[in-house]
Amino acid sequence: MRQTKQPRPLKPSKYDRILSLLIGMLLFTAIGAWIYLSAQGVFEKKARIGDTVSKDHFSLQVYQVMRAKTVGNVKAYNGFDLVGVELAVTVNSTSFTSPAEELNPNFAHLTYPDWKGSTISTTPPGDRTLFEKQMLKAGESERGWIIFQIADDVAGPLTLEYTPPREGKFLSTLKVLLQ
């Protein structure tokens, strides 16, 4: 009987190793970009007026938005507009250490791009809110107005962001596109 030689295993060439390295680097970069962009909220669905947004222990719903020189009995300063946002915040659940969650208009921010593309964030002036600071238990909800003041030449888009803290750290931000 004749013996056959076993073929020698193919040794990867220098080009095969370089190609494998490049594919690995490309995959690593793509995964890193996806993680970074996810953390920035690029892939999250934009909620709009009327939608209910829920994250962590809170839900937020915006009922209406008005932009004017006067909202209720509050008047804008010269060169500014008021943006009134009627909203409801609901506490879905509470933490183990606290029977209630704090509801505070100062957890709300109105964000919009400036002429350079940077994001500007503004909080409601202390004397210009119709939304009361209080403690809510699980299942409780509060509806009211938060009023922001922005320069009258701001075009938008305007986004309401509500970031409640919990035990010294901030929870996820609830975002609603207002335009």
C-alpha cells in the first residue's frame, strides 16, 4: 500500500494577518462608537407633545406649549420670550429608603441649539413657575406649568428635559421635543 502524504496546513500570509488586524480594529471602533452615541441619546426615540415618557421611577407628559410675551400673570423681560410648558409628572415607584419622591421645577431644563450648534440649557427662574415643589408617593401625579425665559430670536428646536435626583445621584433624563 502506498502511503499518502498529509498536506501541510496553510500558513497565513502577511497580508492575511494585516487584513485580520484591520477588521478587528474596525469592529472595535464601530462598537465603541455605538456605545458612545447610545450614551449621548442619539438612538432614542424623540417624544413629542402628548406622548408619555417613562424612565426609572418617573413618567412625564407634556400637554401644551405656548411661546409669548406673557404667560398667565408672568411677563417676559425686554428682548425675551416666555415658553410655558403644561406638563404632568407621575411617580411610578419609590426607592426602598424613601416613601416619596421629590417633584421640583428646578429639575426641568429647556435646551436649544445656539447659532454655533452648541446646546444651551436654561432652568426656570425661581419666581416664574406655576409648578409647586413637593413630595409625591408612588402612583401620585402633579400637573402644572413651568415657565422658561429665552431670547426672542431663538428659533429652536426646543427640548424639555426633566432629570430628577435620587439619593445623591441623578436618574435618567426624560426628554420631550417641544417643536
